Amino acid sequence: MLSPGSQKAVFGNLHTRGLVWRRDRWETSAPAAERKHVNAGPEMGGVRDALSFPGGDVITVPRHINAQHVQTYVSTTRNAVAATAMRLFARALPLVPRRATGLLAPYQPTDDEYAKTRFAVIAQAHRGFSDAQVVMRGQDQYRASAGIAAWIARELAQRAAGPIGMRAPSELFRAEAALRAVASLIDLRVEPSFG
């Protein structure tokens, strides 16, 4: 479930294209132009479709990792019919006139609805013939986001020195230690797998 702020950002960017990092440059990509199968585990419904969707990782990951391809996806349902409808809807949204995008009203979930939300973040890496995946699952995305932001702010305030300016979190913190600390703080379940 996208927050009202995220929904407004989507509505405001209907006529812009997202970015994908390929080899040594950013390329533009229309939302929902690509899809892939992801598996967040049986408790999240197993294998489901995910649609390409603009995300900040495309900008931050290549800053500190020699990645050949970075693309973000989103999956909002495990129902195949609903996923197909969402893909078609996303492809049709740019046809909405620019003047009309300001009239689109975001859905405002109640606090109870947010508390019941479950989410998963799946990070996949491929190198040669090796694959790795980390699945992080949690509940109540607002509470989780607030916990992560508070942890980062506290860690930054306590450090004596370090890089300044706009940085990706993994440029500032050791990934495994930070993930363990955040996971225990917001009750995040982390499952790595390697293939």
C-alpha cells in the first residue's frame, strides 16, 4: 500500500519516465514496462509478478557498487488478474492529461490499515553464474520507516567524523551490522539465500 505522499508523487510524475542503470549510464524506462517474478516466501503468497517502478536505488547503488544493471520493481498484489489490471492501468496512466493529474486524489488508509500491512523488500544480485538474494519482511510500513529513520539519525549524531553530503546508507554504515540492528529494532525478518 503506497502512502498518500507516495501516491501524490506517482500522480505528479505520470508524464515522466523512471531510470534504470545499465553498464555505465542511466536510461529512461516507462513505469510497468517490464515485469519479473519474485518470491517473498510462502507467508507473502510465494511467487508473484513485480512491475518495473521508479525507485531511488537506481540512483544510490551505482554510487558505491560496480553494478552493471540496477532496476527497481514493485508488487502490490499476489492476485494474477489484479496484477494484470494494475500493469495495464499503469501503462494507461500517462494518457491522463497533465492538467488532470492534480485532480487525482490519493487513498488515505486508516492507522489500523497501516498497522495490518505486511511488506517485503527483495534484493537480488547476479554475478556470472552466481545468484544471491536477501528477503526482508516486516509489518506496518510507516512504523518500520520511522524506526529506520530514527536509527539512522541516532547513528549519524553519534559518529565523530565521516563522509558528508548526499550518501547512500551503505556508504555510511557496514551493511550487515546496520541491517541486524535495524531488523531487531523494527522486528524485521531477514532471510539470505545463495544459488
